[in-house]
Amino acid sequence: MADGFRGRSLPPPIASRNCDDPPIDYKDVTYLSKFLTPQAQILSRKRTGFCAQCQRQLKQAIKRARHLGLLPFVG
Amino acid sequence: MNLYEGMFLLDNHAVRADWGRAKGAVTETLAKHGAEVVSARRWDERKLAYPIGGKKRATYLLTYYQAPFDSVAALRRDLELDERVLRYLILNADSVPEGELEKSQAELEAGFAVPPPPADEEPAGRAHEEPPAEVAPAEDEEPAAAQPVPATAGDEAREED
């Protein structure tokens, strides 16, 4: 029986990624912004659907883009 | 000698004055520290996600250069002191991406014109501009949002409570 919260399922992962692909580029702002919440927080692995290595690459790329003012720290 | 990728955020005032000089400020600093610039080009000019050094817009200079590994610390120190460079990011690079050399070479050609960056500041008081005549109420002094909303049955019930 769904109790309102526990029964709610998350939407499917945003993207799937092959680890052999070239590393995520911090200059690809359009791609990176897909993995941010409206408040500009980085989405979790549960939401992105990435493996640990890819999620780490994503985190690093977003942080580099934030440093250069390409992405916001807070939305 | 290692290959590095350097992204430099340049002040638009310097870029507007003379792009070649603004670019030269970075490439000369690199050369001063023993770097050999492979490619350097204007990557983009865009609005920043947040103000940096009081600037809302800036120009990005993307460079690939080979430099001795022990020169990076001194290079960083020089870049910190340069007021034209708002931010920088220096990364190790495996290779120069395809097409990067061509784009850099195209910028060096005589006919290439770097588009001048637009004005930094947005028009002052833009948020307080008067709305267009169609939207503005013709005679009412109060704005539309402040007009009383007709009470619904639910509201009346709440008021009774």
C-alpha cells in the first residue's frame, strides 16, 4: 500500500553513459546543466544513472565549469 | 615538457580595447615562463553565471601549450597579479583536440575579425520600467495583482471558521 512517500518512484535516470566514452568536458555547458537541479545542485547517481567513475567525472566537470563562471553555484 | 590546456577568463574592457593585446597578455605570460603556445583562440564571450570581479560578462581564451612542469606555480602567481585575467583554469591535456589548431590559425589570419563584446551593464532600472500600455490598467491606480479577488465558496467557508 502506497503511503504517499515510500511508494513514490523516482523518474528514470537522465542519461546512460559508457565508461569508455571520452571524459566529460567542462566546456559542454548544455550537457552539464542537464545534471543540475533548479537550485544548481549536482544530481545524485540515482538520478543521473551514472556509474561511480562517470559520476566523479561529472562532478569534476561541473566544479570546473562553476569555477569559470559557466555554471552557477546556486540557482 | 607537458601539454596543458589553459582556459583564461579575460576582462571585456581589455578585450574591447584591443583583442590582440588582451590575448597577448596571456600568451606573453606563458612564454615568459618557458611555455610554447600550440594554440590560442577566443573560445566564447558570454554572460557569467555569477559576477566575477564585479563583471557580469567576460571573454574566454582557450589555449593549449607545452611547458615545463615546474613553471606552473610561477605562472599561476603571475596570472593572479594580472588584472585583465579574472579567472583561469590550467589542466593537463593528453593531446590537442581535433580542429583546435585550425580554429586558432583562422583567428590569426588577416581577415578574421573578433566580434566586440556587448556592453557589460544592463540598462539601469530595467525591473522598474513601466509595463506596456496594453498590460497597464487604463484608469485604475492600483496594479492588477493588488485588485481584490472575488471570494469563492471555499473562502467564505474559511472566513466563517
